[in-house]
Amino acid sequence: MKAGTEVHFLAGQIFSIGIVALAILPRMPLDLPGTIGGDLSHPFRKALLGLVIIGVVRVLGCHVYHPDDAPWLRWVDIVLGTIHVVGQSFLCLTTAYILQCKVVDFIYIEGGKPGRSLVPALVIVIGLTVTGTVLTETGHSSFACLPNLAEAYSTLPVLKALTQYASVTGLQNGRGSILTQSLKVIEYWYCITSIMACIGILCWGNDNGKSENDANYLEILFEAIRHNQDSGVDDWTRLVLHSVFLNCIDELHHFTPAAGGGGDGSATTTNNHPQDTEEGAAQTTPPPEGDSSETQIVDLQQPSSLTLRNRHIS
């Protein structure tokens, strides 16, 4: 086995295995042992596990234990690589879909139904990635920028969904929680680096073969950004933020008082707290002043109002 490109690919897959462990191993209260787990995050967890398996198979079969006399294996590598790139964007669009399900009862979603507005974006991502891969392999190296352009485009629906979610929660004057803001930062960063990698390919080619002495500093900078994209560092950093974000959304959905009404991930305006009904109000007496058993519960399932309610813990 060669100790060049193979090591580079293996390092990326070892990192991706850590990411999928971070996404899947944390357990929700109702998760059974040995399962993928998750409620709202279950589709993301399952797709992420499948993507990592594809990546491991690709690296082991096409870059580590590959026979030298199997030219067909190169096309297997190309196909699996294309699926891998599209899959990463698909996972991030899954986050946008889950957020649309959370806010659909509060604001109008483009298309009228969660996920409907994301289909054209997914088609564009697939089209650009496949077109760029095919043209690059047929001798048009400048079209290698199209997959980077597709990755940059995939951030737009995610950013829109995050902005809508932040406006509905009402936290920090519409900016959203720290975790929501962090995910927006990484989406902006990923969009910028993808566009810069695209510009680098258009200006200096996919592989210009120059030595460092022949290249100027600007060219070296863009080459480093493109290498960062190709190595998967930006892609998997993006995915790790998405996995943490969705796991936190899952936990919030489970533990909020009205979580039982939105099993599909959609927000709900129903709160079955006993004090919300006349019967509950008649049966419940307020705790005495100074009683340490009184606590405040924030109704985050109705984020537009963020109503504070008192509950007496017996």
C-alpha cells in the first residue's frame, strides 16, 4: 500500500467516523440501545451513517486495496465520490426541512408545505455536481468548479430556514439562540470558501502543476482554500455543527411541555398544562410565598410568546 494519497483519504474517513459517532451515540430518553435513535434528528442520523459507510467503502476499495489492473475501478470511485458530495449537501438540506416543520404553524413556508421549496435546490445541487464531474473527467478541467458552486448554493436554503426559525423563537431580538447563530456562521463560512475555491479553479485551473516558486501569494492562498475543500475539512466541520444543532432541537422537542403534539417535527400551539383549563385552575392552588418548590418553566414550544408559567411541584 502506498503512503501518499491513501493516507490522506484514510485520515478524512477516520475524522468522519468521529463525526457520525458524535451524531448517533448521544441518546434521547426513548431511544433503544443499539439503534440509530433520535426523533426529529433520526433521518439526519440515518443518512449521515449511510454517507460515512459509502465513504469508507470508497476509500478502502478504490484507494487502499485497489488492484492496479482494474481501470473500471476509477469510474466506481468517481460515482461514489459524486454521491458523497451530493449527500453532504442533502444532509444540510435535511436540517432546513426539519426547521421548516418547526415553524410551519407560525409563518408561511414557501411552497405551502415543508420541504417543497427545497426540492428545486436539491435538483440544482445534483445537476451542477454531476455536470461538473462528467465534464472534468472528459477533459474540461475548468468545470471542476461546478461542484464547489453547488456546495455554495446549498447553503442558501439552510440560511433562509435558520433565519425563519430565529425570527419565530424571538430569542435575542430575532437573532436566535447561540447555537442557531453558530450554525449560521459556519454556513456563511462554507459558502465563502466554496465560492473562493470556485474562483481559484477558474483563474488557475484545477491542477496547474506549478511549483511554489512559480506561484504568487494570491494563487497559493486560493490553492490552500481549494485543498481545504477537497480534503473534507470544511464539509465535515459543517456537518458536525448540523448534527449537534439537530440533537439539541430533538432534546428541546422532547422536554418542552407541548412536545407531545408534534411528532413529525412541526411546531404546535397546544399546551396541555393543567392550569390552562378551568378544571385545572379550580383544582390548583398557588404555593405559599417563599415556598422553594415553586419553579418557572419557559414554554419554548410557543417561541413567539415565550410565556413564563408557574408550576407547583408536589
